[in-house]
Amino acid sequence: MSLLRHDLYIGPIGAYIDPPFPVKKALITHGHADHARAGHDSVLATHEAVGIIKRRYGEDAAKHYQGVAYGEKVQMGEVAATFYPAGHILGSAQILLECKNQRIVVSGDYKRRSDGTTVPFEPIKCDIFVTEATFGLPVFQHPDAHAEISKLLISVKNFPERSHLIAAYSLGKAQRVIKLLRLAGYDAPIYLHGSMINMCAFYQENGVDLGDLRKATGLPKGALKGQIVIAPPSATKEVWARRMDDPVICMASGWMTIKQRAKASGVELPLMISDHADWNELITTIPETGAGEIWVTHGREDALVHWCQTQGLKAAPLHIQGREDEQAEDAA
Amino acid sequence: MKDFALLLESLVLTPARNAKIAHMVQYFKDAPDPDRGYALAVLTGAMSFKNVKSSFLKNVVLEKVDPVLFELSYDYVGDLAETIALIWPDKEEGELPSLSELVLELRDLPQKQLPALVATYLSRATASQRWAIIKLATGNLRVGVSERLAKTALAEFGKKPLDDIEHIWHGLQSPYLDLFAWLEGKGPIPEIHRHKVFHPMMLSNPVDEAKDFAGMNPADYQAEWKWDGIRVQLVLGEGETRIFSRTGEDITHSFPDLADTLKGTGVLDGELLVGADFKPMSFNSLQQRLNRRTVTAKMMGEFPSFVHSYDILFDGDEDVRGLPLSERRKRLEAWVMRYGNTRLDVSGIIPYQSWEELAKIRIQGAEEEGHEGIMLKRKDSAYVAGRPKGPWYKWKRDPRLIDAVLMYAQRGHGKRSSFYSDYTFGLWKGNEIVPIGKAYSGFTDQELVQLDKWVRNNTINRFGPVREVKKELVFEVAFDSAQQSARHKSGVALRFPRINRIRWDKPANEADVLENLNQFFN
Ligand SMILES: [Zn+2]
């Protein structure tokens, strides 16, 4: 029996990694909806990821939870699983599976840049590396996130009569943007869409200082003039956004690299801030793991598989059910 | 160049007209002469360059980037210029040229030197700047700024009436130093020579039968047939004869048979058609004469060109655009009588008493003569450039509808370049579907995103930029007319096809059969 199948089923222990359907035993890399869902019997994840799952889906999202710390080895029969930081969002992990002499690392989503809201990624030596490929094309070369924040702050200064409404995924991206703003010295209150408050509070409880956060609702007319407001991408197009004063629609996402995509989403000020590895990070990480075999999932598999093959590595795309629609996922 | 790149990026990403204007006004304030003048020339399309081919830049990229990775990237991004800008593998230290420097280099340097020079600049630029340089150097700007919008920004920048700018526009030359001097109050309004230039045309709006007619008195309007040819402006006098298209393009060379016969001094507005004795042939016949490099005697014999004139802008040297239409009409009739041109007459006026009566005439005209519709013009209207709401209406005949099946999709251009937005659709002929036309419009941006996704998920074949899709999606296609055409595989050609509705609900086997088009033939 192989240790890991292409659908990320761990045969020897009858468990799945990030299954998109309810299973008896799930090992979960992080709390995003396309990786963590409700309805499993038992869940093994980092303490923070367990916290996020409970916050998002309720305490009864799973029957049993087992939280682990980074680097803590969990032995399950002949298989050992260790969660290492992935640098993607709070509590995100790569999962190292060890069985006999074989080591497999499932990266989950990851990025290589430190961001002040998560523990930075560390490359783990392994035989098979299962990598994400959300931005697996050489056109994706994310610029420095701090420069993107300066662009935003210049616009805030130039248009004091307008609100700046930033579309950002409510788990991970929103907190990262807030943290970046704080690091850039922006200490004014930041206003939030109601659906963000829960996760921001969770980050603050876990020691990520996000400063003065306020609810964007129930304010007198004109109160949001010149202010920064953060909302999930769906809300920016809804009635909700009408409370803003002629808002400059911004979006924080790696997809913003492509102008026509930004334009199609109605974004006036694109912020190329991504929580995923860009092309250069993907192709530096792969050799760092020392793996001779690469499985590619989550996004633009073809290009990365091709690149691996030109490097003499064995590589295969995984087309995992429920993951095809990554592009619509705002978490990028 | 850096400021101009920022301007282009803002313009591309700003959907709102007013915000686009604000960005341009700010640029005109900040940028020095002659940069802003060249920017204006580039934005309005008065200057464009084609001496650098994107294929050259692509080859530079391919020296360092794996071709498979390049193709996958291009397929994803959709726009070649943007793909090259994002993937550009070289970096070097160095200054970027100013916009004027770059524009003059693109215009004046020997063509052989340009690609290498542009490649050097690309290596010094950021991804966004590279995108702007490539757009500029390959003559492929498309940032959603019309000439009209740029002029509106100029008017706002200089606090001058837009009409004043329109009046002199076609006599101005880049880099527009005299224009900017006037706009900034540092010089007089630039003088232009009226006989050599195109004067912007007056255009109409579609009439909304339900809303507009209630407030319109039939006695106030002059009705004319809307001829199915091409709208032209004749600029005549001082030994010059020029035929301009609606956009101001000089098309005199395509119609020497007409141009050689025209006598008189003045500027006239009319419809160019083909046919003998002022009897128009179909638009298809006219098309034989358009966009040809050489005009053969045979073509001119088979499809002789003539003009039905609608209006007069200059009677001799006198600018009559400010007169009411009723007065201009008298001037026009007298002018045409005076010179007795053999291929120029006056488009007739349709007598009518009420809207109901005119509606009957309109339907009859469409059915019996194949007329496109009727023009309604206020008798007291001045001739104003652009598309003012109110004085002129077009009352087109109702579109025809047919349910067709999507067959192929191709990526669009400009803001749609990363979407599959050009659709080929077909109708049933026995057990197969035969293509009958292509449509690029009629859907919202949101629908475009859905369609793009549908295309990507239902592709069964790829031929270069074209995807063949499962024959499962039905479009309700609207079109103005259908004609038999030997050039099309299906034997029919549609005019102005557009997607009226996407019938997500309708199974493909319920789409129309080809014979259903027969009823629409003229
Ligand atoms: Zn994620």
C-alpha cells in the first residue's frame, strides 16, 4: 500500500489530507474553505487552525479535534505526521508524513515572505513534495507588499474626499493588509465589514496586534470619508458598499498582477499582495526540499510540472475534486 | 515616461468617465510641454507607431524563457503585450526616456534600430512601465479613452467650451503647443484652415418609442430615410475634394469615380452608396468597394458610387452649422441645384402627420425597400458635433431574433483580451450545426465572466487562439438583416449580430434551424 495516493488519501491510517468531502479522519493544513470543511469525524490540525475551524463552522464542525504545535510529531500506527509552518495564514501548515524510510511533504498553501501574522515557512527535506501552484506561471512575480501598501497610502492622501474600500478575503488577507498598514505607520482606525470582525478578533487573541479596528456600519453619513475600509470581495459590489463616499475600489490579491483581470473585477487600485508563493518562490522551494518527485496541485499545474521535468524531476499534476475553481477563491 | 505609464494604468483601470477625465486633467497640469502634447496625440490616436512588432519582443523573451512556459502564460494572460511585460527576463540599470524622447525616437529613428532600443528600455522598466512602453511602441494602446473624452478633459483643463475645441480639432497638429497655450490663457485660439479638414459630425440617438414620442411633436421633426451605406463628409473647394468617413478618415482614394465628379465649394454631410441612377444596391455590394487598396475600373463600373446628401455645414466659405436645420435644408437644396453634380443628390424628406403614420411608413420601407430605419431631426436643430441627446433620433427597424448555438470562442481585444469574448454561433442543418455569424457584444461584463468560464470548462478542441466548445449553449441572437452570401459556408450573412440573451435554460436541440432565417431575407 502506498503511503499517499494522488487524492491525498493516507492508506496505512485511512485518513485524508484536506478532503473536500466529509471523512472519518482528516488532517487539515489550514482553515481556508477549500481545505477545511465541516462534517468530518475527527480533525488533526494546528491549534490555531482548529480554533479557526471552530470559529468559522461552530464547535460541532467535527466530532473530535486534535490540535498540535508546529514541529510536534504525531505517531499513528506506522505513520508519523508533523506539522511545519507554511507562512500562508495564521496556523497554516505543511504536513510531513513519515513511514518506514519514506518522507512526503504536503505543502498546503504557502508563501515565502514573512508577514508578521504567521510563522514563516521552512523548507522540509523529503522524497515527494506535494506543492500548490496557484501562481504557477512565470508571469506571476509578486512585487514587494510594502511598496503596494505605499501605493495605497499615496492614494489615500491624494483623494481625501473618497473612502478606500479594500476587497480582501476575510481570513488571512484582511489581517495581513491591516498588519502591513500598521507596519507602514498607519495608525488611524481601520473600518471593517461585519464578517471580518470575528477573524480579526481571533488573530488579536493569538498575539497578532492589529491596532484600532472598528465596525463600518452604524456610522453617521460622511464618517468614512478619507478612511480605509476592508470588506470581503463579494461585499464591495453589494448595497453594503453604498455607505462609502465615492469609494476607490482596491483589491489585495495576487491576481491583481494581471491588469485585465483587475479591470474585469472593477478594481481601480490593484494591490498585488498575495499569500501564495509566486513563480520564483515555487521554483526555489522545490529544489530546497531535495525531493525527486513533485506532485502539483491547486492551480496552474501544467507549467510547474513542465518546469520540474526540465529540471530532471519526476512530476505529476493532481486534479483534486473541489479544487478546480481556485481562481474564484479570493484568498489568493 | 514614468508619469505617462501611470496615467495609462489609471485610465485602463478606471471605469468611471469622470475619474478618467480627472486623471487626464491632472496629467495635463503636471506634465511639461511637449510631453503632454504627445500624450494627447497618442491617447487620441493622432499618433501611433507600428515599427516595433510584438513578435520581435516575444523573440527576445524566448531567448531566455522556455517556450512552453511562455505559451502557457500567454494563454492565461490573453494579451501578448501584457504577457511580455510581466515575463520580461532582463534587468539593467539606467534611465527611461521622457515621453517626448520616446515618441520622437519611435517616429524618427530608422526602423532597424528601434526594436533593440525598445528592448533596452524594457529592461530598465517595472512591469507596469513595460506594459505602457510596449503598448506605445507596437501601436496598440486601447486604454478606453475616446477622442471625445480626451477633448472633454482638455475643455475641463482649460475651462473652455468643448465645442470650441471640436471646431478647431482637426486643424491642429501634435504636440499641440498652440492648443495648450490657448487653454492655459497664454495665447489666442489656434486658427485653422476650414477647407482641408474634417469637421466632426453630428450623430443621433436611438429613439425610445415608449418614452420619447410622448414628448415629441411630429410637426417639429423632419423625417428622412436612414440609408444603409456609409456616412461621409464631403469637403470641397479650392481645387480640393475630400471624402471623409464618419471618424474623419480620408477615404477619397477609395472612391475616385465619385471624387472626380464633385464640383462646388462647401462641406456636406451625406450617405455614400453604390448603384446607378441613385438607386442603392445592398450593403454587401458597397462592401466590395471598402478597404481596397486599388480600385479597378471593373469595380467602379459594377458598383458605381454616389452620395445622398443630408446636410450642409459650410455653404461656400460660410459656416452655416449654427443655422436651424430648416434653413440649412434650403441652403443644401440650393447648393445641390447650383452645381448640378451627377453623383450627388439630396436625400428626400418623408411627409407624415403623426407618429402612427410614420410607423407604418417605416415598416413598409423596411419590408419593401430594405431601409434600415428612419432619421428624425428637429427642424430647429443646429449642427453640433457629437451625439447630443434630443435633436436627432434614429428609429431603427426592430431587430430580428434567432436562437443559435455557440460553436467557437476566441479571445477578445483590449479590456477583454483575457476573456473568450468573440463567439461564433450556428444553426441546425439536418443533424449538424453550421456557423452563421460572430458576435462580440450584447452581454454584460458579468455575463462575460460566466461565458468565459463556460468556454474554458466546455472546450473540446483548440486551434491556436480559438476554442471549439461543446454544442450546448444557446444564444438568442439579434440582428438587423440577413442576406444570402456565397462567401459563407451556411450561405447566409447577418448584419450587426449581437447577443440579445444567453439562454442558459434552453437545450441546444431547441435552437433554430437554418431555414428559419429565410423569412428574414430582403
Ligand atoms: Zn489557503
